[in-house]
Amino acid sequence: MTPHDGTFVSQGGLPTRITHPEAGPLTRAVSLQSRVQHELGELRGEMTVLATGLGQVEATLNELRQQSASGLTAPVGQMREVAVRVARVSGLLGELDHALAGASDTIGSLRMERGRLQALFVIAEHLNATLDRGELLQRALDDLLLLVGAERGGILLADTTGGLKFEAARAANKQPLRRSDYTGAMSRNAIETVWQTQRPLLTADAQHDARLAEQPSATSAGIQAIMCAPLRADDRALGVVYVDQASRDRPFTEDHLDLLAAFCNIAAIAIQNAEYVQRLGNQVQEIKAINNYTDSILNSIGSGVLALDNSGRVTRANAASARILGLAMESLLGKVFDQVLNVLPDAEPIRQIQQTAQDADVTQFALVHGPLGGQGRAVTINVGWSALCNLDGVRLGTVVVLDDLTELATARREAEIFRRYVQPDVVDRVTRDPAGTDLGGETRDISVVFTDIRGFTKLSEELDPQVLVRLLNDYLGIVTERVLAHGGTVTMFQGDAVMAIFNAPHDQADHPWLAAQTAWEIGIAIDRYNQRTGNRAVEWGIGLHTGPALVGNIGAEGLLLHYTAIGDTVNIAQRLEEHATRSVILLSDTLYQRIATAVTARRIEDFQPKGKSHMLGAWQLTALR
């Protein structure tokens, strides 16, 4: 073997050969094949010369035979020429024999290299048959030990610090070796040399290597020969392969080192592929974990979230979106969103924002209401539409957010209906504070307004019921409007009678004055109504009083509640209303004293209210100042 593919160095006085990683059986096989072709060409030339010589000898012999048959004796010179030609042919035969022997040796070497290449090819297939890193290292060592006839071997791979980390070790019987059993017998000097120089190394006799004397473990283990080579792929150092031999009968040769270098090239690619696959697998797991985490977040959101690609196809959806749309998840994913819109009661507003939002960076909204397709249930859904872009601003698709407002819309409708039956301030109080629905109340200083229609019983007898109801509704509307205009609370409709209170549930410091204003404006509004309609005049009477009362929820617990005020203050206001004549507003003496400077009133004769033991003073309101 000529050192054309490597150089020789001396290690501890012993011959040590360092071979370039690219030199190996393939290079040698190509060289041998070239030599065989050259030698076969020379053999063809020599055989041509030999054939010519044999022809000349044959011609001379034929001539001699003819002369002998004629009884002639051949001249001496002619005989000598025959002898020279025979000698030349004999020499050519010798050269041919020598050339054939050389060609046979070359062909034998070529067959040997071919066998090694076949072995490396089988090993490459074997290593590439798995992408599991652990299994790959085991296979690599088992195949290598068989290939070079080593007894033990180990693989060390680069760690994150730039050093080497022990990964695997095997014996020739395919048994794994524990790190503690083998690393102490390995030559760290040989490993470090290969790692630093990135060149294969062969030590012929480890027992007498001066440089290994510093590591008695290798010597004491009876190691006779060591080979070590780097693992490289894409100009990147991956690690080192190390094998040793304790037997003197099968020493490592330069051919073995060539095989080791070639093997390392194959193994490095396989290891790199396994690392790529492992990293890819880790990335896939990370992506799965992120997706699962994202799905958990999306599924915890009450709003429906749909992700569309640039073609409008649904690529992702959370559970809420399927629930809101009343569709199965599998019928959402992969479907064009325009088809999903068909289940909505009115998809046209969404299609409009879909068009306007294509080139916009702002979120567009549309509200749809009506029966959900194929299900019959009415829904109210707010649809948000916004662009989905990456960090570079490149549009990836669209995010659609669905907010199911059905319950909210229902609650609002119910609240509006509720407000038609209950004073709005009371509704607001109850919705802000659930405790506002508890039975009971509080004692507050309030002003009470009582009003009703005079002669309503007679009107009921004379008017058509439809006309009577229309007149009553008009009257109650006038009263309620003026009460609400001044922040009062209507607590009762009883036939043609209306009761309203001020300073409850909200504080109103000037509630006596607000009650008087309200009563005065009610009278003016009814008189204008009579003039405007031309109908039979609605005659009214109003009574006002101020004082303490219990204000709160009265009724059947858990069944029906009524927000009102009870107490003597309410009774006195009602007695004043009953005592008032047609189109008269009566103020209690208590209320009048609190607003005397703001109104004009006439004192009436004291009277004894029904159910009262004492007389009651009152004032007739005649004007507001």
C-alpha cells in the first residue's frame, strides 16, 4: 500500500499512520481498476508480438522441412536464425507469464476491494434503516467491529461545550459495555489527538507506546492496537469512533484504518440524519404542545373564533364557534366560510364587511338576528372580521370572532318589557344590586303624589269600553310622563288612580318641590289634552303629602314583588286626593311649609280624614312662583 492517500507520523517511537478522511477503499478500488486496465493493455501488446514471433518461427520451420524433404541440408546460418527466433519466443512467453501473474494479483486485490465496498454498502443500508439515535449507535458499533475485526469499540459525540461525551460502547459479541467498564481502558490521548486534528489514527502496539504509558488502564487492560477516527458531516465535527484489539493474532493494518475512515463517513451521515430527525421530532412535539395550548386557550373563550386562509377556507375553529353556529366541528374545518354563512339568519351584512375588510387593517363588525338555519331557534350574533398577519405584516388569512348575544338580547328585551311594568329606576336598582329584590325596605322621608279621575265610575257606564280604555291609557300616560320627567317613581296603577313617590329609590333633596311641580304640570297637561281631543273633559284631583314612610319590596317571597311605600304619609296623601274637588291640587300643611316660598296656595278649611281622629290642615295649590 503506497501512502498516496495519507501521511505517516511517529507516535511514541512506533509507526503510526494518519490517513486523510477522503482516502479509503473506494479510492483504492478505482486505482486498482485503472492498473488492471493498463496491465491488460500491455498483455494484449505482448501477445501480439508473441504471435508475430511464433509466425516467423513457424515459417522458418516449414522452410527447413521442405529442404529436408528435398534431400538438402540447411545452412548453418539458417539454423542459427531459427534458434534465435525460438529463444525470442521463449522470452516473450516468460514475460507473458510474469504479466499474467501481476494481472492475477491486481484482479485479486480488486476483488478484495470490491468485497469491502460491498460490505460498506450493506453497512450503509443497515445504518440508514433506522433513525433512532440509540439503535443507530448500537448498529454502527456492531457493524464496525465485524468489519475491522476489532474486539471492542466506542462512540463519543460532541457536546454543547465543544468537548466529547461518551455515548455507546459494544463488544464483538454484540453485548453493550457500560461506560464505567470501558472508558477507563480507552486511550484519551488518542481520542483527543483525533478530535483536535480531525484525522484517523492507528497505533500498532499500545503496550509499548510511550504516550499511552500515562494511562496505565489501557496498558493494564492488555490492549495491543488502537484505531480512532473522526465523525464528520457537512464540514462539521460530530464526534469520534474508537476501537481496540487485545489479540496479537489479528493486528490492525492500514487497510483497516482505511475501512474505519470510510465507515466513519457513512456513520456520520447516518448520525446526522438521526439528529435531524430527532430535532424535527422535538420541534413537532413543541408545535403540538403549542397547538394544544392554543386550543385550550381558544376553547376556554366563550366567543367563537374561526381562522380562515387567504382562500376563505376554515383552517381552525374553537368549540364555541361550533356551538354558536349549531354545527359539528368536522363540518366546519376545511369548509369555505361563505358556505358556513348559509346557516346564519342574514348573512348579507357579513358578506359586506367581508368585502370591505379585505384591504383594511381595522376590525369590521356586523350584527345578525333571526332563526338559525335548519334549527328554528332565534339567535343574535355579533360577527367581527379582521385580518390575520404575521410579524412582517404579510397577510395569512382572516380571523372571524362570533359573539353569541342571544341571551343578552333576550335579557334586554325582557328588561324593556319589565320597564313597562315597573318603574325604570327600580329596574336599574334591581339589575345593579340583586339584593334589591329582597323583601323588606327602609324608612325614608318621601313625598307622595296621589291622583285619579273624578267621576270615573260614571264614565265607565257611559263610554264604550274601547273608548274608555283609550282615554284611561292617555290619562295614565300623561301622569307617568310628568312623574318620570322629575325623577319620581310610579308605584301603583289602581284603576284610574296613580300613586307616585319622590326621594326613593334615589335621593332627591328637594323632593317636596319636585312633587309639587309634577302635580301642577299634570293638571296643565290634562287640560291641554281635553282641549286637543275635544272629547269629554277628564276631570281630576290630586293630593300631596311629605313625611316618613317604609319604602321597599312588598309581596310574596320568591313569587311576586311590588316596589312601593307604606305608612301614614301615604294614607294622608290619598285622603287629600279624595278630599280634592275637580281640577284641584291639595297640599298637606307639612308639605306646604317646606315649599311655601316657591308656590302660591290658599288655605282651605281643616277637615277630618276618613279613619283619622284629628283634623287635617290643607292648602290648595294655585300657582308656582
